[in-house]
Amino acid sequence: MQTLHNAAALRAAVSGWRAAGQTVALVPTMGNLHAGHYALVELARARGAGRVVVSLFVNPTQFGPGEDFERYPRTLAQDQAGLAGHGCDALFAPDVAAMYPFGPQRSVSIHVPHLTGVLEGAHRPGHFDGVATVVCKLLNLAQPDLAVFGQKDFQQLLVVQRMVRDLALPVRIVAAPTVRADDGLALSSRNQYLSPQERALAPRIHATLRQMREQLAQGQPRATVEQAAAAELASAGFAPDYVAIRRADDLTEPAEGQRAGLVALIAARLGATRLIDNMLLD
Ligand code: PAF
């Protein structure tokens, strides 16, 4: 596996593969890789990629003031070793200047309206502009046939799908199921911020999503299900940012009685750590 640090090297590698008729996949990450990321690489292969590029870039424009940009775990050597053992062909690890030649503050910025004003977008203003901008740049640099994103960041997946469709970017977006620990906690690089006590409590989020799914299937009103779940999480020691049941295609509020095409989403703080998770309710 090669590690590439600039756009020219990435373009040269990808155009060589494409000239040889190989399908190329991009898996965008911020590094500190775990089994969830390696599953994205494996899914890329399963969906026909002959070559897989993983990008590793802790993107400053998607972090707000006071968020964890500075302390976000940076583990390049460990990530290189892990990727080499999981069938990755190239790791693209640019620096900030390579991704933002005019500086992050002066960058062209991509705003995906509507989808980004709610849930994560409401609690992390500007976050999805940073995500859409860096993903668009990465897609332009790598020019992959397909790109894989985890469903754990459900709203991010919708934002990327919408951007790709609206800008007619020539790439297929593949959604990968969330990978969980045995106790149900969705794998995330941020889980390592949790204390042992918090880690023991964290699977409650997944358990709550399952409970919401059951209650909704039993016919309980959506608002009651949301409120009960938020209250339970709060009494267990979480500080929920939102507990919501939304339409899975555009995150708008469903009509009362709608039961198909829904997703339950939770974001909650546990101590200093903010956790998100979701569950499709069909
Ligand atoms: O999901 C992530 O790790 C990031 O938001 C992404 C898609 C790599 C963009 O920086």
C-alpha cells in the first residue's frame, strides 16, 4: 500500500488504474481507524472496486469553536498498518495546505440547504458546509467510480447523496451499515474519550433506539416515543441534544401515523463526549 500526500500523486495513481480498466473506490475518513472503517473498505471491494483509496484528513472546517479538532486522535502509523492488512491500495493523507490552497477560511464552501438546518446541523452550525466542501474536494481529487460512507452518520450520508445528485458529480455513493460493539455501541473514534463508567453506559443509546422502534410499531404516537426516550436517557445520565423520528429520505417530520420510511436519530452527551446513533425503523 502506498501513502500519497498530494493531489498530483493521487491523480497519477488513480488515472493509471482507470487506464487499466479498474474500478476505483474512495473511502473518506478522518483517521484513527477501527473495524467500522475497515468494513467500508471491504464493502468497496464487495461492490466491485478493483482499487480502494482511503483518504485520511482531519478536516478543520467541519469542527466548530470549542469542538475536538485539536484533540481528535491522529494515529497515522497505526492507520497505515491497519489499512495495509485490509486490502487498501492507497492512503491519501494530505495536509491542510493541499486540501485548502487558499486557507480554510478563504475556501469555496458548499452549502446543501434544508437538510443541513436540522438535527446535527442545528447543533453544530456550519458542520455540514465543512463536510460537503471537503467531500466534494476529495471526490474531485480522487475521481472515484464509487465512494463509501457509513450509515452511522446518517445525516452526513444524506447530505453527501444530495450534493452528488445536485452537482451531477460522476460518482456512485454506497451506504455502509453501522458496525457495532457486542453490546450495541456504534463504533466511533470518539468512543475512546469515554471513561470506563461512561463506556458501560453508552450502549443505552442503541437500546433506546430499539425501544423506540418497538414502541412505534406498537402504535404509540411519535411525540410520546421521542419524549419518553429523551427522558430515559436524561435520567440515565445523558444530556440529549435531540431524540427524533424523521422521514429517512429528507429528515422532515413525518405525518402522524406514517410508519414506513422512518429513521430514529439520537445525539447525546455523556460527560465530555458527544455520541450519535440512528436506526432505520422499517
Ligand atoms: O465521516 C467522517 O469521517 C468525515 O465527516 C468525512 C466524511 C471523512 C469528511 O471529513
